[in-house]
Amino acid sequence: MEENERGSVGIVEDEGMIAMLLRELLTREGFDVVCTVNNGLDAVNCVREKSPQIVLMDIHLKDDMDGIEAAIEIRKFSDIPIIFLTANSDTQTKERAEGLMPYIFLPKPINKKLLLTALRQAIPV
């Protein structure tokens, strides 16, 4: 890994402005954003094809597969850390994600410091 590169990240976010802001932030902080997708199927394909070191996964996506369902599919072939992004971190949502070994749940709006700390801890140097 190059000195200025902190690791590779896949972004799964269906709100275009949030996805763009995440991509810009992570790129500026030295992360390699290998894909930015807006639905569950593309998230699964991103991990399969690009092998990011970590995925930022919005839980509520606009297609038929939400972020938790996408994570279930990803777990069938990868143990990649997943940081779930959610505006709704209720007990039922967290229970659905149990067993997927998510790295962390981050509430929206996303706190830059918390996000960067979580990424730096999850990606091996």
C-alpha cells in the first residue's frame, strides 16, 4: 500500500449527495474508493469484483435488497468488515444485522471524526 493510501473502501449509499460527499472525504483523507454504488446487488458485485478492505453500507436502500440483505450475500463469500450507516438504528434493525459481524453502526448524519476513526481501526496497516 502506498504511503498516502490508507486502504480501499466500497461505498453503498442511495442518496447521491451523501455518496458524493463520502467519496470526496475519503479520497481527501487518502483512502482509495474502489466503487460507489446505490443498491444491494451492485454492493455484492463491488465486493466480489473489487475486493475493498471495508464497505460503508447504508441500511435503507431504494431497491429490493436493503443493506443488511446485501451484507448477508457478501458474507457468503467474504468476511470484509462492514460499517453500517443508518438514520434508524432501532433494536429490530440491529437484531437483523446480528451474526453478520458488522464492524460498527454509525448514525446519520455521519460524524466525520467517528467515521475516520472507525475506518482506521478496521483497516489493517
